[in-house]
Amino acid sequence: MVKRHLNTLYITTQGAWLNKDGETIAVNVDGQARHRIPMHLLQGLVCFGNVSISPFLLGACVERGIGISYLTRNGRFLARVSGPVTGNVLLRRAQYRMADDETRRTALAKTFVLGKLVNTRTALRRASRDNPERAANLQDAANRINGLLRRARTAGTLDEARGIEGEAARIYFSVFNELLLADGFTFSRRTRRPPLDAVNALLSFVYTLLVHDVRSALETVGLDPQVGFLHHDRPGRPSLALDVMEELRPVLADRLVLSLINRRQIRPNGFEQRESGAVWMDDETRKTVLTAWQERKQQELLHPFLDDRCTVGAVPHIQALLLARHLRGDLDGYPPFVWK
């Protein structure tokens, strides 16, 4: 079960029409069926912009547990369609009880923060070894995050844990520009709504892809993705998905963005600046990112807790399973994914 890894289908062609054709999804463009994908190979469907789905296909996806997410053409999340809640209701009751218990909630929130800080420190240390001429700033940032790690382990309140996570993020992004090796790309600060440069546009887009996969994994094991521990509850916000995503950002998302830039798989002219100041990637760049994301998910790594190999794309599902085991009381603590 751990090694099983299904794909997500991304539809970016504007005006595409998707319908059910037997046990496949037919992707129609200009009245012609361009692709057919067996439904049993899919765990998710993500539609960007003007993409339509037949009611029969919607029903079939719901029955098979294939979650459907609707995003704007530029990757901003709009809505999600999923089937009946899976899993044991007792698991969700355990999740809600822990979320309402300040002591237990803080302990779990600290674990998410620790996972993020360890992986951020590892990313900076690796980069400092690979780029000796930039090592001083990167190593200094890694050392400062290492100091925050010690504070995080003894944090006594949820607000303290959140403050440490925010401080670590500021340190990390203060040297993020040092990680960019290709001409034409610069980063000064993290901007989200809207992204104000190409790097921020890439980060926001890949984070959207990651949160989709984490949310799907949580729903698959029966957890409520909206009731989290580190992030504040807010209507429509997948707080638990954002919690789990924190430890995965440096490993799964940031590494991909840096690889695409530094290997020159994308170019500075693949982005457009709007009158509002927002920067969006063009269609070709978006397709390049989606292809790289899917290829990355097929690669294998050694899961540090299971001590077994799995695909990168299976990591969110494994972490969701481990979290569910912890909430049920089968594991004393939740083991975050730690990059080695």
C-alpha cells in the first residue's frame, strides 16, 4: 500500500472538454479526442482555467475517489470536488479532540515546525557545500536556523512555535537569492498575492500543486484536511494540509523550483508582468513545470522512518498514514519527513 503511487492529471488547455469514455477519461479539444487516460491510474484531476467536465465524469470520479481541483489559469485555487468522506469516523473524532487540547495540539505543531526547520537547515548546508563562493551567507543562515531548532524543541506555547516557524522562514528567504545560479532570476522577498517576480510565481504555483497532493492524501486516509494544529482554522483553508506541507516544502517544492531555474529548463522570458504588478508564467512554462513535477513524483528515495524506498509522490500519503496512526494512538509521536 505504501509503495502504490498513482498520478495526477493536469489539464491546462483552454476550452478542453473532459468526458467519461468507458473506463477512461477522454480529453477533447476542438471537438476531437486528443487523449484517453484510464481512470484506475489516477488519484487526482487538476483543471486550470476554462476546462469543462461532463456530469457523468464528475460522478465517476467521485465514485472512484478521484479528487478534482479547479484552479485559475495561473494556479490560484478555486474549489475542490471530492466524494464521501472515507475512513473511520473515530479517527476524525480523535483529530478534533487533539485539536481542542492545547497541550497535545502544541506538541504536534512543534513536530511540524521541527521537520520544516531540519529540512531547511539541510537544504542550506548542502547549498553551501555545492557553492563555496556563497557558503558564508548560506552557512550563517543554516546556523541561525539551527539555533531556532533548539528553541523549537523547548517551545511551551503554540504562539511560540508559530513565531519560531515564521522567524525561520524569514531567515531562509533572506538568502534564497543565493541559491539561484542562472542569469535573469532574482529574489528579494516572498510575495504571494500576487507574486511580484518570476521566482515567487514559481514558488506559489508549485506550493499549490503540493497542497493539492497533501490534501488528497489526508482525505484518502480519512483525516479532515481543514482541521489543523499549527495553522489557524479559517473557513475554506486546508489547515492540516498546510501543516504537513511545511516539512515537505524545502524538499519537494523548493528543490524543484531551484532545479528548474539552475538547470535552465525555464527562461526569464517565460513570464509576463501584468498592469497590477503581478507576474505570471506563460503556458509553455506552466507545462514545463507540470511535467517536471510529475517526473519528480516518479523518482524514488529512502523514507527515513520506514527505512524503505518509495516514490517521491508517495511521501504525502505515507506522512498522512503516519499522522493517522499517531492520532489513533498507535504511534507515540508523529515522525516528520526528514531529508537526509
